[in-house]
Amino acid sequence: MRADAAVATGLSSDGRTVISRMASAPPLTLRQTGPCTVHLISTAAGPLGGDRLALDLDIAPRTTLELGSVAATLVLPGEGESEMLVTARVGAGATLRFTPEPTVLAAGCDHRLIVRLMLEPDATVLWREEIVFGRYGEEPGRCHARFDATSGDGRPVLRQEFTVGDPALGTSSAVFGSARCVGTTFLTATAKSPLVADGVAVLPLAASGTLVSALAGDAVELRSRLEWGERAVCVDGDDLVAFSGQGRAPRIQ
């Protein structure tokens, strides 16, 4: 199956954000749930092996988009590798909050998750990804995740990739150990200094921005740790304070 979905924003004459384009294709079905909020609603199983799914986001300058999902995404096995490609362009002075529910890797799946994020000057972004290692009581399938964030002038902001479901690596204490979930949040806000706590690390990037990375035994704990890291980045600034969650703070190491 091949499916392409898209969301674009525009600026109204009175300065408000409007959703100027919204295109869906099952299983990627989009619904506007607020003035500048859109949710993904799965209307078919998958992705299944062999599926190629793509989501395109175009946030116009000085507009805001919040994109979430109503439920977790379950990646299922099938014939060949499945792929989810998310491409986002965030205009000058625009704001994007990307916080879908977790991706669950069912046993036997073979999945590729690709994110391409392009940032114009003064763009504000919070981009969270959460991956759960299989359903209850099962081993995860395989997933290769790649995240590329680039500034408007072509300079790399963040390049990251990792693989879940590789037996040679996954159980190593230097990789995932006994964790059942992994998550990251990329923020354009820059933390003042690195911070490491129980299962979570907050790392300022070389140019600008911050990467929050976390491991956990379950999805609830993972979300709590990521939200704690997000608040740690945003507490001294105004740009993303409204995006912070309410998770409990981990024990500082």
C-alpha cells in the first residue's frame, strides 16, 4: 500500500493560523480538532510490511500547528519492509508541536522511520518520538529510525539514527539493556547545560537546540521522563513553556 497525507497552514488577514490544506489517505486520516490542531486517526491496520506511508507538513511563517494522534501506531509484519516518511518545513517565526502517540513494533515487523525537518530562522519546534518494543509479552520486530533536522541555509542541526530489534545490540547494557521503550524529543530551545537523570539525558546541541533522550520499562514511564526533560529545557524561556507536560521528575543521578 502507498498512502500520502499532508497538512499546510496559512495566515489569515487578521493574523490567525488557518489550516489551508489537509489531505488524507488511509491509514493516514487527518482531522482538525482545534483552530491550529490536527490529529491522525488510523482508518486501516498498519503500517504492514511493504507499505510506504508519507506525511508532509508545511507550516507557513508566523503560524502554528500542533499535530498529534488519537492512538498508538501498531507496526505489523508483512511482505517486505514498511516505511513511514515524515517531512516538515517550518517557516520563519512559525511554531510546530509534533507529539503523536507511541509507535509499537509488533513481533516480526521490519520498519523504517524517516524524519526530515527543515527549519527557517526563529522557527520553534518540539518534536517527540516514542517507540515501544513489542506488544505485551512479545519481542519487538525491527525498526531503523533516522532523524535529520536542517536549518534554512542547509546547515545540519541534528543527525541521528538508531535500530531497535537487533539481537546483537538491543540487549547490551550500553544500548537498551532491559528497557522496553525508547524515546527522543528535539527542541529548538537550547538547554543551558547538559543534564542526566534516571533514564533520561538532556543534551544541548552543538549549533542550537536540545535533544532529550530516554529509556523506560513502559510507555507511561517513558512519557514522564521525556516531559521532565522538556520542562528542564523550557523552564528558563517563554517560547515552549506551554508545550511542557506534567510528568514526575526522575531521580537525579
